[in-house]
Amino acid sequence: MLQISFIPEKEIHRILSAQLSEDVTLRIISAICRVNAFSAVKLAGSGHLGSSFSAMDLFTYLYFHELNVRTVGVEHPDRDIFFSSKGHDCPGQYSVLVAAGIIPYSKLLKLRRFGGLDGHPDVKIPGMEINSGSLGMGISKAKGMAIAKKLSGSSGKIIVMTGDGELQEGQIWESLQTTAHQKVSNIIVLVDRNRIQTDKRVSEIIEIDSLERKFEAFGWHAQTCDGHDFSAIRKAFETAHAVADRPKAIIAETIKGCGISFMEGERALRDSGGLYRWHAGAPDDDSYENGFTELLNTLNSMLKENGIVPVTCAVEKTQEKNRQQLKNVAEKVVAAYGDALVELGAERSDIVVLDADLSADCGVRGFEKAYPCRFIENGIAEQDMVSTAGGLALHGYLPVVNSFGVFLSSRANEQIYANASENTKIIYACHYAGLIPAGPGKSHQSLRDISLFGALPNCIIAEPCNAVETRELVRWCVNKADSTCMIRLVISPSPRTIDLPENYVFEYGKGTVLADGADAAVIAYGPVMLNEALTAQELLAKQGINIKVINMPWLNRIDTDWLVSALGAVRQVFVMDNHFSYGGLGDLILKTVALTPELRSVTVTKCAVDTYPACGTPAEALAHHHLDGKSIASKVLNVVTPV
């Protein structure tokens, strides 16, 4: 059996009460927090360990030496303000906030759970100053906070951490020049320079070297320190505080995964053939046990050296080892998408695939390896990537642009509009579409993309339900579409493989009936919503209600005659959107019903996300937004009476 263990509050308090030098205390606190962050991510089943560990010593120094929040509180107007712009390192920050007594220990056990700690920072959590996770915004927000403190007469330092890969984002450089020009000097930017982003070296994605010189060229004071040496960190901050006439930057040289030998930077890259395994996701059971043992031994050795009794851990969960997990056995539409691109790349030499540092997540690594000359790794720079695609399209190439939907659709929206207005053809693949997975929180849940792309008159939007439909859709977009296309793809494993009927034919503007029934119809798309629709159908069948479940992959184009035929005599229609309620499939069905005389007697009920999305497990998030099978069945029962 696997035991997931933590160092509880009473043990943290016992160790903090010991009379030790400050640097020894900081090293011990950091070691404790590595243990707890590691176990929190394992318990959650996902999270970002590599950058949590590279930043851990910086977090520890800030909360236990530099900041005044442990004294004045996290809401005092004169508090020192610190936040992480990159945000995904929050398991490390949360663990330090627990040690500092700002977040209760019990919350750490609910990382990425409904009512617990979000997978990226959220202001509802004590000590979190901003919502982050979407990269590049932090320095601009820090500048606004510094100006606000000056206007209000409040005291307190402003410190913002960025990742080194994050520095590829364009807003970073806008904020550097405006902060210096506007003479906002009460800011320290702390760069976590661990030299690895996602799963490759920063230098292999987009090199951002000579950082001191770059900051200085923008009018900042800049210096470099060892981000794991507390005396060096202290000296760097003392130097920064002595500079009063300009904003400051501290470039902290760190090691990604620092603290667990097999997770540490260069070794981890060598062990995995040049790819870094530990950026995101929970460790497997054996890696957890080995890593936990190494962290605990390191901590207890430090305690022994200083005459302190070793820690007693609390076992918070016991489970069977090496359990079968859905992600290891379930269908993934993104894999089918990647395979289809590789096949099409062999057939057409005009296809160029672009990526924003998410090659593995977006399923395009196969294309990257097969056709390196037609693969463009653009780093964390979505606006530049989309305009690059526009230039390619104007010269006869077919760009296929990839990123997480929430970033691609919104951050590069103006560039997408400009490209579309040129009447060229570009395929945009919006990955991580919709509500699920909900653990990372609202910064990653893409629920606006249909409405944003749907505002373009010449853009066709679709989301496939399974691997078969994914391959058909990609081929259709490449070979048959005469305008820009947006493909939505969920990133998570399909909760069930959606079975298409034997007579299935993929046709533009038309869907497929998956289950027949005469009492009501549920129209949905994609593996997440269709799974819940089919679950509702199964629940209702037990009560004698037979509903029709219709897969409709086309989200802004519809064949009206098909819809009339598919609905038949059904007059109660429920439309499930893996999206906000505005601008999704529900609106398309409503409009079509309103404009079609044969459907005037149909009542349409939209089922969609109506508030900012919840963080939690898939089941928690779907239930919270009333998009789970049980909730859909209940909505049907409100208008259809069992016989």
C-alpha cells in the first residue's frame, strides 16, 4: 500500500521554536515545505513540482525574512506585497504559507479540490495577491500596486516573481519599459532562472540570455544571485533596497526540481533523453516513495546536525500502489489529432505547424520530429505566433496554430481577427478546451473561445467527440474547408469512448444521433459533455424516460434540414455547452429554432457554465455547474413526467 504523508502543523511549530541561526532555520523550513508540496501534488494527482522546488528557497526567504505579512497580516494596507506572476509554482508557495501560519494545514490537503486551494493562485486564498497562471501580466500588476501605494500613502514593498521562460511573453517587455519610464521604483522583479520551461531547456525554445544587460537596457537595476543560498539572496535584496531611483531586478539562478536528485535540472534531462519529466503532473507511486524518502532524509539530517528530534509525519491517505488510472488507458483525442497531422504532413508539403511551448500537451511532437523544417516552436509568445502564421498564409502555406484555447483565443484575438480579415486560411487548434480538467483553475479553463472565434464571419468551429471524428475533422479542415477553422480539443482522457453508429458519416453542418428516444433530446459535443449526456440518458431510462442524445460537432454552422430530421417529433431540447452560456452551441440551436418554421414549437434549454469556473475534480466541477449527468437528468425530469 502507498502512504501519502505530510509534516503536520504541530511538528512545524516544534521545529520553528528551536533556537537556531536564521540561515539554518530557513534551510529547515524550506526542506519541510518541499516535503509538504511534494505530497500535496501527489494527493491532488496533478500540480507543478519542478518550478515549486526551484522557487522554494526564494519563497521561504521572502515569507520568513523579507516580508512583513506574518506580523501585520495579509490584508493590512501597509503590508509588503509578493506574488508569483507565473503562478504554477503555487504548491511551493502554499506550503510556505502553511508553515508561516497564513493558510491552514487542512487546506493543503485539498490542493486542486473544490473548496480547497486552486491549481493556480486565486485572490480568494489568503496571501494570494492576484489571480495568475496566464503568463506575462505580473510586472504590470505590480506596477499598478506600487502606484496605488504611492497615491494612498501606504507603505510596503512590492516583489513579483517571474519564470525565465515567462520572459518570452511580450507584455513583460512592455511592462519593463513603462515601469522605468514612469519612474516606479518600489518594485523588485525576482526571476526564477531555472533554465527549463515545460519539458525543454529555455535555450532550446527561445533563448533569453544576458538578462542583466536586458533589464539594464530598459532602465532597471539588475543583479544575479544564487537562488538556493540564503546569504546570497539576503545580500541581493540588501543591494536592491539601496537603489531608490529605479525599479530593480534580481535574477536568481536556481535548479528546477531542486531537492530530489532525480528531478533536478540537468540530471533529469539526461535521464529522459533531453526532456524534463517533472514540470507538471503528479509523480508515479515509486517516484513518490523514492522522492519522499530523499526529502525526509535530507530534513532529518539537518535536524540531527542541530540537535533536534526527527519529524513525525502524518499519513493523510493510504491507497493501493500502482492503481490503474484513466489517463493510462482511456482514449485521448489529442493523440488522434497529432497522428492525423503527421499523416497529412506526408501528403501536403504546405502544412506548417506552430506551437507555443506546449508541443507535448498539444500532441504535435510527432509532427515536430517528422517534419522539423515545417515546425515552428515560438515559445510563450502567442501574439507573435499568430501573426507569423498570418505571414505564412499570405504566401501560400497552411499554418496549423496550437496552444491552450484560453491563451490562443483571447491573448492573440486581435491578431486572429487581422488574419481572418485577409481571407487566408489558417487552422487554429484550441487545446484544453472547456471546463475539464478543473484542477488548474480558471486561468486555464477555456470557456470563451467559441464566442471569440464565432464573431469572425469566415471561421468554422468544431469539436470532435472521439478519435475517429478527430481524424475526420482534421482532414476536413485541411483538405475541404475554404476558410479559417478552429478545432477545439479537450486535453484530458475521455471519460468513455464515444461510440459512433455503424452508418456514421462525417458531414459538414450535421451531427449524429447516438441514442434514440422520443421524450426529449440532449444535444452535446466533445467527449466530456457527451459522456454526461449519455449518463443522463442511462439514468432517465431507469425511470421510463427515453431521451435522444445527439452529437453535434459543428459549433457555429448547422444544416437546418438535418436538425429538423434529427429532432423528429421531439419538442423538449437541452443543449449542453462546454463553454460559457454566451456564444456557444446553445445560442446556435436557439437561433436556428427561432428561424425555422418546422421547429417553432420546440423549447430549448441551454445548459452551460454561467459563472467563473470552479476548481476541483472533474466530478466536483461538473456537479457545481449542473453539467453532470445527474443534473441534466434532473433538468429533463422538470419538464418530462415519467409514464
